[in-house]
Amino acid sequence: MTVNVYMIFNGNCEEAVAYYETVFGTEPGELSRFGDMPSGPGQEMPEEMKSRIMHASLDIHGSTVMFSDGMSDAPVEIGKNINVAVISDDLHKMTEEFNQLAQDGKVQMALQETFWSLGYGIVKDKYGVVWMFSHDDGRQ
């Protein structure tokens, strides 16, 4: 199980990732765009979101730092744009931790299966900290 920093940007994520690559002398990371994401019936991606970054990561001094652009209709406030990501191969334990934080917090996205994970969810705890839980079974 790992815990990582996840930074959210307002449409300038790709620029920020390139900047951090230069600052920390790290190899360029892979970028996934919202437009690359499969959509279901009635879930059309707004045109302005297609070029935004859905997920990127960099290895900075041995730690994984992850990045994403926020949704165009819900800008993030700078200073409140850093979340904590819990990556685990133990879906049961991860679900328990998610549910404990949700008891006194607010679920922003229910823990559910996605096209990249058997379990992914977002919860803001009672202290206002946003936690992103993602199951990783090692297949990727």
C-alpha cells in the first residue's frame, strides 16, 4: 500500500508536469487525457475537457507524485488543490478505510469499479482533507 500526493490543476496540468520534470530532472511521465477515456451512453465528454489531463505521474526523488486537471465546470482553489491518494492491492482493507472516512465525512465519488480499477472513490474527511482511493492489482 502506498500514499501519494495528488495535485489538481485548472487546465494547466500538462504545463505544470513539464515544469516539474525540468525542476526535478525526472523522466517525462505518461499523460492520459480525458478525451482518451471511454464514454458510456449519455456520458459525452464536453469538448473543452477532451484535451485536459485526466492523469499523469512523475517519480520525484523516489516518490510518486500524481497530477490531474479538474473539471472545467468545477475549478479548484489554488492552495486546496492537493489531495492524498491511497493506492492498495487490498480491496477489502481499502474499502474499510474509505467507509471509515466517509462516516463523518462526505463522499465525493462512491467507491466503485472503473475502467482502470476494481475500486476507485473519493471522500472528503471530517477535517476537509480529500482522499482518493484506488485499487491496484498490478496488472497495469
